[in-house]
Amino acid sequence: MSSNAIFALPLVLALGGTASAESYQAPEDVLQGIIDEVDSDYLTQSEQNLMMMSDNPAYWTAEEGEQLFREKRGPRNASLESCDFGKGPGVLDGAYAEMPRYFDDTGKVMDLETRLVHCMMTVQGFAADDPVVTKRHGSSSDMMRLQTYIASKSSGYKWNPPLDHPLEKAMRDAGEVMFYRRAANLDFSCNTCHGETGKRIRASVLPNMNVPEEWTKAVSWPAYRVGNQEVRSSQHRLRGCYWQMRQGQIVAGSDASIALTSFWTDAARGQPAILPDMKR
Amino acid sequence: MSDYKIPVVAGLATAVVATLVLVGGESAVAESGADTVEYTSMSPEALAEYLIFDARGFDLDQEIQEGGTVRQRLVQDELQKTCSALRGARAEGDTASRVIAKAREAIIYPEGGIKLGDWKKGEALARSGFGFRVGHNIDDHSDREPGGNCYACHQLDPDEIAYGTLGPSLTAYGKTRGTGEAMLKYTYEVIYSPHSYFPCTKMPRFGANGFLTQEQIADIMAYVMHPESPVNQ
């Protein structure tokens, strides 16, 4: 054998053993990996952000979420460990990267937030108007703690929301229409800001939905928003976008909101998730 | 905090739907109000409209600053429908001509002719992103006027580094073009109804949509055109 082949053999054996299994990768490493592969003004716009990611305050939020996840709570005194997020009860590794998805038990396509609400009510017995269920925003909310923990178990996994069920496809396609839907007195659609590479709104470089390497960061929520000093959810981001577009408030957990998140997750398909992320 | 209001609505809706579906044992069907609707048999366009207007997707009844409700903001006009269908592609041929013609029809010129206003007021308007936002945080127009938010998309004053690039740079706009009648007319028309020149442009129809008044447009024109404005130094 030549000396090249001798070095190549162990590498081939190692790769063969791990090629098919996805596993956790810390968000800062995921992001650095993508930055090393592509040229993107969006991904590299804040050196300070990347430097701070290993100390992301969202890690504490995730730890608090893990405690809440395992705790027996609510009128039914049950933990969320029996909640099915699409890969079986209590299976969290890679589950968030495969959401939104159709659930047989509800007959609906659900994102993480609506699925959590469902389990908090049906498994733990919380009422729909209990603050534990209704308070959706802020690092100190149960919702953000739980979402941050559950999502963190998908960091490094490729976005892969299923489209096998007709309802999954229908929702994703309606979300695509919504993405391009110009409306209200500024004539904006999501595409106005997210259809081109390297464009800025004021000083912020915008992610292009058509570039999955950029879009994976764009849809990596929950993320700690430095300017807000809170961990924010996808629904919070949606709310903010519709607010700035002057189009009125999208209802959190509505099928409209899930259609759009189905589309935007599909647009990041194949790229690894960065969870929890850190943003401006 | 107002974020309790909408999540409760959503939570109740989810609870109601979840209960109905579990008891009924149905699948692939969403229920809204008294009707059962098959999402999978609708076109994506029809489903999107349904989700927005008929499936509690938005807080449609919230009041908006110009009078009326959010529902009006979400109903598309012909220009918005035409441009949305392009999904980011350029408007060309007949589509472009039609959009340009319709956009021109919407232009209302100021009585007494087009004149430059006050560039200092124009600067404040160009910098301000305030106005017309609703939802969880409603912009109150009673003691603060809406701005044009020009810096969101454009470079203007060369000393201002926080500028957007969604639109072309307007630095030295007046210096390079002068303030002749034709240029005044063109500039007014672009701000009022930009599709008159750039069919399906990203830029809002500030005049035609009632976002800025004619006086505000005159002030912004002065900011970009007046020889003493920072934009032209």
C-alpha cells in the first residue's frame, strides 16, 4: 500500500461508522462551521456576537427549561417527559429540527409552541388561560425556558420538517404564498427584506430566504436577543416582523403562523440548526 | 402587558379545536367556527387567504390609525396582488406597463405646484421609523407624527453610517440632479407612487397609500434636493 492509502483507511473506517447518525453540535460551532464554508455578510456581521455565543445567557434559560421539563406539575401532577414532539414520547434529540409537523392525536400541523401548549393542557392539566400557558415571552417565562431547552437538543441537526402528510404540504405551500404576500400601507411582504443577499435594513445585514446557509441562522429560534436581553421565540420574531410591516398582529399558534413557520423551516432544509442562537 | 391578550385567544382556540378533534376522531381537517374546511383541497393562494381572514390568523378587528381596522390593511389591492404573484421576479412586458399606468393614475399633485419644503423637518422625517404600527404596540399619532423611515433602505447624509441598502444611495441626490421643474416632478412622483417608474419596486407608495402627507413629502424632497441639506454636502 502507498503511504497515502495507509492514512486514508482509518479515516474511511471512522467516517463509515458515523456518517448516517446526526448528533448534537454546540451552536457556536455550527455557526463557525457554516462561516468557514461560505462567504456571507449576514453570518459574519457581528464578530462580537460570535465571540459571546459560548457564554450565551440562553444556556441558563435552557437549564431552567430542563428542570421544568422533568418536574411533575399542574392539576395532573405530571411531567412533560411523556409529551410526544414527533419522534416518540419524551424523545427530544433532533425533534425540534423536524417541526412543524402533523400530529395524529390532534389532526393538526403544530410547531413547538403549540405542541407545548397542547401537552401542558392535556398531559399536565393546565387550563388554557393559566399564566403558565398564556405567558409566551421573556426568558423568565415557563414557555421560553421549555422551548429553549427542547430546541437546544436539535442544535447541529439538519432542518428536516416532514412533508409526507398532505396537510404538512398544504400548510407549507400556503406559508410560501404568505411569504410573498404584499399588503398594508407600506406594500411590504417578507420577501421585501428577505429576498436578496447582503442587503441591509439600517445597519443590520438581512438573511436571504433563498440561501439556506444564511436562512438556517434566520430561523434558529429560540435565540437570545442582545438588544432585548431576553430569549425570544419564532412566534415572537413573526410578531415583530408583522408589526414592522404594519400588517397587524398575527395570532400566536394560529394556522396562519404555523403555515409561515412551516415554509420558513422548509427553506432552511438540509442546513444544521444553531440552537440556542444569539442575535442583536 | 398586552401579550397576554392574543395568546389567550389562541390558547382557547387551540383547546377548543383539540377537544373537538380528539372527541370526533377526525384527521387532516381543521375546524373554524361552524364550518369544517379541507385545507388539503384548497389551492395555496386560497388557503393563505382563508388562514388570514377566516381562521383567526390575525387580530382583524384591531383599530388602525387611519380609521378602520387591521382587516383593511390585509386586503390586497390590484397592484399588491399583481406584484405578489411575481414572487420576487422582475415585472416585465404587459405586467410592467399595467402597473406603471395604474400607479400614475393614483398620483395627486399639490395645489400651487411642487415645491421644496423644509429640509430640517425632512431630515427628522427621514430618520424616523415611527408610525402606523399596530398589534402589541400601537403607534400613537396624537403627539408624534409618522416618519418616512428613509434610512431603513437608503443612504442619504454621507456622514450617517447607519443606512440601509435595500434601495439605491441618495447621497448627493440634489447636487447631481439640480432642482429644476422636471426633477421636482420626478422626485415627487417617485415618493408618492414609485411604481410609476419602477413597477413592483420594494419602495412603499408613500403618497398614494396615505402614509405621508404632501407637506411631509415636500420636506423630504428638500432633504434630498436642497443645496444646503447635509445630503448634498
